Amino acid sequence: MAQRIPPTVKRKVIKEWLDGIPRNIIADNCEISCASVTNIISQTRNDETRDIDLLRQVALTLKKENISLTYFAHSIRLKHICDELNLSEDQIESLLDRISVHCIENGIEERNFVNRISEVCYVSEMLNIPIVALPEYLEEKAQNGRTKV
């Protein structure tokens, strides 16, 4: 009678297979037979994850391109944000290029520029004034301050 393979070993088999590790090496790493590795993958394909072959192909491509899964996940997250804002990749790339040129021309680090933009947004929210109206508001405040002095 065949010995039952623990769920932790099955998860390790699937993880290593998705990482692109060959079956014989997975079998050695998990101390099971190659047939058991094949059975676990087949069972997962049939019962749990029908797209497992596609997932493995993606994992192999990422590995080949030397792209970490975390990096890939961040890319997907940013793509979702762009989609929610109805912004194309070209628009975002153009904006980032303009920020970079502005920062170079003015001797500002991009990180500091972005932090300042964030601060301006915060002030706008606190004053309950749209960002586009801030210059006019500040000028009005400055003129009122000069006339009172």
C-alpha cells in the first residue's frame, strides 16, 4: 500500500514545479519518487488549479528574464492602479519623463519632488481647496497680509 504524502510535501512539490525545477530534482528535494511528483502535479492540475501549466510557463519566463515574483506583482499592482485611473502606460511614462526633466533642470531629486507634491496635496486637502486654486489662494493671503501691516 502506497504511503500518503503530507500536504506540506505536496505544497513544496507544486512550489518547486512552478519555480521551474525539473521533476527529478523535486523528487530528490522532497524525498519522494518521480512518479509521486507527476501524480501530485496531475492531481493539482485536475482538482485545484486548472491553469497550473500556464502559471508554470509564466514562472519559467520570469525566471529566464531574471524577474522576481515580487517585482512582477508590483508591476501588476501598478497596472491595476493605472487602469482604475484610466491612464495609459504612455501617459504615465510621459509624466515620469517630464518630472525627471523638471528635476534635472532645477537640481531637485525626483524623490524630493514627489514628496513635495504629496505635501501640496495634503495642504490642499487640509484647506479644502483644489490644488489648481492654491496659487490664487496663497496670493490673496499674501496681499491681505501686506495690507494689514
